[in-house]
Amino acid sequence: MTPLKFEILATDGAARRGRLTTAHGVVDTPVFMPVGTQATVKALTPEDLETAGAQVVLGNTYHLLVRPGPDVVRDLGGLHRFMGWRRTILTDSGGFQVFSLAKIRKLSDDGVEFRSPLDGATRFLSPESVVEIQRALGSDITMPLDECLAHPATRGATERSLALTLRWAERARAAHAARGDQALFGIVQGGTYEDLRAEAVERTVALGFDGYAIGGMAVGEPKPTVLELTARVAAALPADHPRYLMGVGKPEDLVESVARGVDMFDCVLPTRNARNGQAFTSTGTVTIKQAQWIRESGPLDAACDCYTCRTFSRAYLRHLFVTEELLAYRLLTLHNVRFYLGLMAAMRAAIAGGAFEAFRARFFTEYRVS
């Protein structure tokens, strides 16, 4: 059984309009994947997500390993049934979370040992165990264990890290080989060094993955560097495979990265920022707690068709947020997720119509980048 099918339906410059098909349905690309860290996109139901236009969500291997545990999820029918989500699920490797625990983990060629901040228990992740955990979860698209370096990193440190990631990728590919109904993406690392990124592309592609992710682009690098490297790496990856830029980003980052040939994105910004009172709108961001909205009868975004914008005023949303009512977080999250998914749909339509550059110019005319 082929775990996924990917086809390019249209191109406009480097921008691509594609279609990814998994066992749980069709995913139109370019696509944004809402982050469902602990088998839930915070504050939203699966029905909310479908109504907003989500076709794929992301789950976190590290958090689901810690609780409730992959065996629990497997025994309860897999992640789709566990969280009530009928469509495609991508799970990350958990590597980013582990490597953020620099003071409580030990890295070796075998894998990484870490102490869980939740209960203090010592755990170990290897390339093989990460594949097995995701197998138990039953996601459609899985990721191998990799090392993600913080920026800046010396060339020597980046070379060592890349070599480790490539060895782990080979082991993950071997462990995954017999699995017919899950896709495995390779991850291209290499820091900010163009030649190391080129080496990473060549050697990762040679292993033969179902798709390719660009890692290490959301850990503090200057924006011009990120865009330049993204363009170079995307252009070097196989044209007939999906390209996934991990952990990116702001609305303007999505537009610029689609322009450079990226197909898939994930980021916590629309959900996390909603809980902090920031909304993304067609003209830029809005901080809802500001006093200027205390009597504002208009919607959060007049151009948005979400339930929040069709039903409530900025004044009411501000009232909910400053009084710490739980509904504030739900309504702002509903809007932000819908805004992100609507932005991706608009880009898909523009690419299909051969009008992406006009869309891009209009976006940056109307959207106030903060």
C-alpha cells in the first residue's frame, strides 16, 4: 500500500498548487497544519477545525509519549479515534522538545536520554523507538528523530549535528521500511551554511523518503537568511515530493515561503497568540485588550467569515479577554485558525489562476507587518 500520493496541479513561478492524498483523505497544498500538541488543538473541537477548513493537524510525539503514552493511544484505536479527528494527522518526532531540554538530557549516537519535566522519569528516544512510537499512534505522516541546533552555531557544531541527523535518518528509514500505511518524511538540517544544506539535501534524498522537511529555520535566524536558504533548499528537493517548512510561521512568512516553493507549514502562533489576546486579521495583528476597543461595535475582521467575526464585536471580545473568561480564548482561536486556513486557500486559488504575484503584492499592501 502506498502511504501517500502527491501531485502538482499548477505552478506559478516557484509557487506550487498540489494535492496530497493519505489514507484519511485529501490535503490541498500549500497547506497550514494547526498544531494539536497533546491530541487537541487548544480550545477547538474537531468539528471546529473542519468548519474552519483544516485538512490535516499535527500531533506531538514527545508529549504523547509522556502522557497518556503511545500504548494507551494504540489500544484505544489510534490517534484518529482517540482525538475524534477523521482526517490526516502528521506527528513530529519530539526531537525539538527534547533538544529544548538542554540541561536535562544526554545526547549520544544511540539517541537522547532525558528527564521528563512532568514527573522526573528518565526516558530514552532512539531513531528506531521514535518510529515505533509513531507507529503506535497511527498517524499518517511521521518524522524521524533529528537534532535541531539553536542559532547561532559554529560550523564545527553544525557539521557534527548534521552528521548525527543523517545517521539517525538512515536508521529511521530502515526501521520504517516495512510500514506500508504510514509515510516518513526526511528532515534537511545544516544550519545557515549553504554547502551543509546542499549536502543535507543530497544525502537525505538519497535515502528515499516520502516527503522532505526543512528543519532548523525557526530557531532565531535572521529573516533574510531564512528566506534565502528556504528558496535554495526547496529548489534542490525533488519536485514530485511535498516540501514541509517546519515551525513557520507568521502570515507574511507563509506567503514568502510559498513563493519559494514550500507546500506544508505548521506553527503554534495562531493558537498561542490567541490565548495571549492577539488576533491576526486581513490588515495585520490586533491586540484585543487595548482600551481603544472598549466601545468598538465592529467585528474583529470585516473580511473574515468565521463564527467569531460573524457574531461578536471587538468590544465584546475585549470584555471577555480582560475578565479572563474562557470563551475569549476559544473565540480568538477560532478566528486565528480560520484566518490562517483562509490565507492558504487564497494562495492556492491564486496559484491555480496564475495570479500569485498579484496576490502577493496585494497582501503586502493590505497587511501591516508587525
